[in-house]
Amino acid sequence: MQYTSSFSTPPYQSKQKPSFKAIVRAKEIFDKLIPWLFPIFLVILWQIAVQFGWLSTRILPAPTTVVTAAVKLAQSGELATNFKISASRALTGFAIGGSIGFILGLVNGLFVVSEKILDTTLQMWRNIPNLALIPLVILWFGIGEEAKLFLVSSGVLFPIYINTFHGIRSIDSGLIEMGKVYGLNPFQLFWNIILPGALPSILVGVRFSLGIMWLSLIVAETIAADSGIGYMATSAREFMQTDIVVFSIILYASFGKLADVIVRALEAWFLNWHPNYQRVKAT
């Protein structure tokens, strides 16, 4: 006796539907690409305008020309050398100015007497443009590295100072009283309540300072410098090399964007406990 199966195999295998995780992943990739769509569109429009003669190359060279100039600078080693020097100046100035701004923000935020003594002087100094300080800085430090580091440090100091001060003063007094009720000493209050509560504001100050860092560096490197990206742009201007000037500007813009991405990553890392910074994870 032969038995026939009641179940038959389908002649073809149906296509599997994309999983929920795959859809979420695709959406995340698309969300990351959205901010770059408009810059890419501008570059394409820029290339078309130059190629059809709508935009003179004396005003703005084609993107392909800028890329060619960048490749030549990279092959000659000039780009790497100037980048290292500029990055060293920027990071050293940021470390010096950021540290001073953070300490002043802490002291003035925690102690009212210190605020009354120092804040007025700092606010007056904050409103002096870097360009106005250049003659005095040259008299003080000459045209060496000290002058450039002073200008960068002075530029990055105040955003960190103001945001650190604001972050500390914005702490809920009820949290501090609760900490005292639980028997926390002054250091424990600072480490467990005051500093975490002020950290979002401090990181905002870091983001602003990183942007100002490159602006200050541009000013510093265009004054009697013999190396750096600003010097590279100034030399190209004297020889009417517009492609290198444009490339230098794009470099500064790229560095600013990279710094912003790094700070956003730090926010996600240090503030993962904060409800406003928590990421929604797909399950």
C-alpha cells in the first residue's frame, strides 16, 4: 500500500520580506545621507556652471580643478606638512584656552565672590575682537608660535567659560539639597550632581570653541606665518592660485565639521544617561 503525503512542496520559494531590522538599518543610513545631499547638489551645480561658462574660473575654479590641486599638494607632501603644523597649533591652543575657560567657569560658577571679582573683566575681554588684539600680540610675542597660540587660546576660552558657568548655575537647587540630606560631602556633591548636571552645557561650549578655534587659527596663520594651511592659502593668493585658496577654505570647513562630529559622539558617550540624548535602539 502506498501512502501519499497530504503536504505538497510549492513549486517555487516565495521571496522573504525584508526584516524590521533591515528596514530600520536602511532608514538610519538614509538619515545619515540626507545632510550631504544639498552640499553634493551645490558641488554638481558649481561644476555645471563653470563647465558651461556661467561662472568664470577667475571667480571660482571648477571642483575638478580644486581636486587636481589637492592631489598635487598631497603628492608633493606640502599638504601633510601644513596640516600637521596647523593641527598642532589648533589643538595646543584649544587645550590651553579650554582648560583656562573650564577652570574659570567652575570657580565663578561655584563661588559668588569669585564671580563678582573676575566676571566683569572677563566679559570686557570677551568683547575684544581677535583682529584688534593682533598689533598688541605682535608687540608682546613677536610673530612666533606664541602669538598664534595666544590668539587661538583667547578665542576658545570664552565659549567654554560661559557655558560652564551657565551649566553650574542652572543646576536644580533641590538636587543639591537632596545630596546634602543623603550626607554627600562637597566633593561628592560636585562629582555626582553638579558636574553631570552641567556637562550638557559644557559640551555645547566645546562645540562652539572648536568652531572658533579654526577661525582664530585662520587669523593667526595669515599674519607673518611661514607654515600652516593659512600660510598656504596666503601664498596661493599672492600667485593668483584660486584653486588652492578654495581648497584651503574647504579644508577649514571640513575640519570644523569633523570637530562637530567628534563632539556629538562625545555627547552620545558621556550623556547616555540623559533622557534628551538617549538613542532609540531598534529591537
